[in-house]
Amino acid sequence: MDNKSFLYKFFFERKFRILRHLIFWTFIYLDEVFSLIGLTPPLDDYQPFLFGLVALVGSTLINLYLLVPKLLIKGKTLLYITATFLLVTLLVWVDYKIDAKLIDTEWSFFDYYIPQIGYNTAIVAFAVAIKMSKYFFLDRVKVEELKQVNLESELTLLKNQVNPHFMFNTMNSLYVMSRKNDKNLSESIMMLSDLMRYQIYDADHKKVSLKKELEYIQNYIDLEKMRRSDLDVFYDVKGDPLNKEISPLLLLPFVENGFKHSFTIEEVKNLMEIKVEIFEQKLTFQCKNNKGISETGQGGIGLKNVKRRLELLYPDTHTLEIKENNDFYTVVLGIGL
């Protein structure tokens, strides 16, 4: 956890351990502390108090730093309870014996012994409850940090897989253009360079400008149109993308698949429609393309990856619908920005 607050550091870092104990025991023995500084009447004899303090602090520290990590944390609950009871009982008994020699007390063994065991056990239980709360909290923090690391690793892997998938399709297109001695080849290579620059530098962030992402889609469409004389592409953006952000390369797989599956074996014009609507904090993206005669369905690495990225990045704020009829595939994606 980066940029920890002082409160977090105070409760969990080792260097504040002594200070934490001082505050804890000051709270437990607040009345005695007040007597020492003159706010309440002084104690008649400090010796019994000091030996009682040693017995209680000793049983608490042995419990916290020996019995809890060695027994309780490892699930040996019954053994832990037995060991704690024996520890408290032994130290209270030693304290009673010392007090009996130091002062002339009228307390019987059981008048002193039973209440003192109950009191010491309650204080030990209070300290252990604080200790266990810290254990559970730190364990939860570690689990959340691990989840975040795994999430970021998975997202990075999925996003990086877009690049080779995109490159494979685009280089294949450039190869076709070179075989035909297409005059647009040099311009296409320059456009590819711009697209790759965006992928390498801009798309390396968790979020990118929605305006840049839509411009990237437009550039990709322009690149594809240079080699596809059989395809009419309609691209329309409604609404204002300024000051809005989106996860990078999230829309590209749908566009890629639209181009991929719009081929037919007939010499006819094929249709592809890409519509983007931005309204307040909601983006609606629709990609519609006619089905190629030889195609049986949409899919591939790109779509699988983008579905997984949507699940991870927008788990409760996205909708995805892929519809199919005899002539068209239609993808409708809604994202909360």
C-alpha cells in the first residue's frame, strides 16, 4: 500500500510498537497514572501495584508474541485457551504470594485469586482482540493488493495481445497492397506508423482521452478503406468526447472483427456501419457489418480479450450485446464513462 497515512503507520509499523504499548497500558492503568501525577489520591503502597503490573503485562506480552502466533494463528484454539489460562493463573498465583509477604493482607487466597484471574484474563483478551484485528486487517490488505497485482497483470497481458493481433491483420493488408503495386502503399505505411505510435505511447496508460481513442478508430478505418474497394464504411460520432476518458484499445477489436467478417465472395459492395453516441457519462458504440458467405460466426482472440477486459474494467457499468441474423452481425456496447 503506497502513501500510507500516519494513522496506518502508527497502528501497523514495528517502529511504533513501544509507543502503542505505552498508550495501551496508560489507558488500562489510567487511575494509577492520575495518582502518580497528583490528579487523584496517591496509592497506599506502590509495591503490590508494581508486582501486579508485572504479572499482567508479562502474561499479556507472552500471549501476544508467543501464544498467539504459535498457537492461535495456526488454528490450535483449544491448546491456546489452555495455555493462556495456565499462564494467567500462574502469574496471578506468583503475584499473590509476593503480595502476601509484602503486605499484611486480610484477603483469603480465593478472595484475591478468582477476581484477579478474571480481571487479568479480560485485559489479555482485550489485547488479543486488538492483535487479531490487526492480523485480519493486514491479511485483507494483502489479499486486496494481490488481487490488484493479478488484475493489472491480466489487463496488461490482454492489452498487449491487441498489438500482435492488430499487427497481423494490418501487415497482411499491406502485403496485399504491395502485391497489387497499390499507389496508396506508402501512405498506408505512414498511417500504420501513426497508429503504432498511439498504441505504444498513449495506450500505455490506464485511461486515455476518448477523443484520441475515436480518432484512432477513424485512422484505422481510413487505413482499411485504402485496401478495400469492395467496402462502404459509415462512421458517425454524436456527442462531445472532450474531457472524457476510456480504457485504451477497447473498441478496436469490434472494428477489426467487423472488417474481418465483412468479406464476401461476390463482387458486390459490402456495408459496415460504426456509430458512437456520447450522452452525459454514457458511451454507446454500435458496429454493424454484413456477413461473409463463408463465415459462420464472429470470434477470435480480439473479441475474447475485449470481453474479459470489459469484465475486469467495467464489471457493473457496461452492457454488451452481439446480435446476428441472416445478413448482418451487430455489436452494441454501452459503457459508463
